[in-house]
Amino acid sequence: MPEEPTRLFAGLGLAEDTNERFHYLTRHQQSIRLSTAFDGPTLYGLDSDADGVFGKIGEGGVAIDTIEDMDRLYAGFKLGASRFRFQ
């Protein structure tokens, strides 16, 4: 039975910061399984410019406001590739 790939969990700051961390973590992995930590405002469906969230942006997870943020978060990863397992 093949060994289950390691799940890599990251998320902090901006999409570019987490993308850089994902690339570092997956550098020598045969199979890639990513789990993403999102910040509080993102989890609650709030944008980073919403009232009262300034101190929580990117804290404890990655801030995502737009589809372009998602593109930057996973830039360089072929999400449909057979060696990639997204969870």
C-alpha cells in the first residue's frame, strides 16, 4: 500500500506570503496536499476593508478578499495535476 502524502498546512498574512510558504514546504514532496488556514475576516466572509477587522487581517491565517487573491495564493501549482491533492 502506498504511503499517504503529508498534508501541508499554512496560512499567514497575504496570499503571496502563504504561496511562498507553500512552495517552500512542497519543494521536495512527491505528492502535494495543501490545507489552507484563512484569517478570521475571510472565514466570516468579511473583506479586509470592513469596519472593525483591521487588527485581524492576516492574523492566524491568510487574508483573501478577491478571486485574484486566490490566484496569487495557489500560483505555480497545477491544481488538477495527478500528483496534487487539494484538501
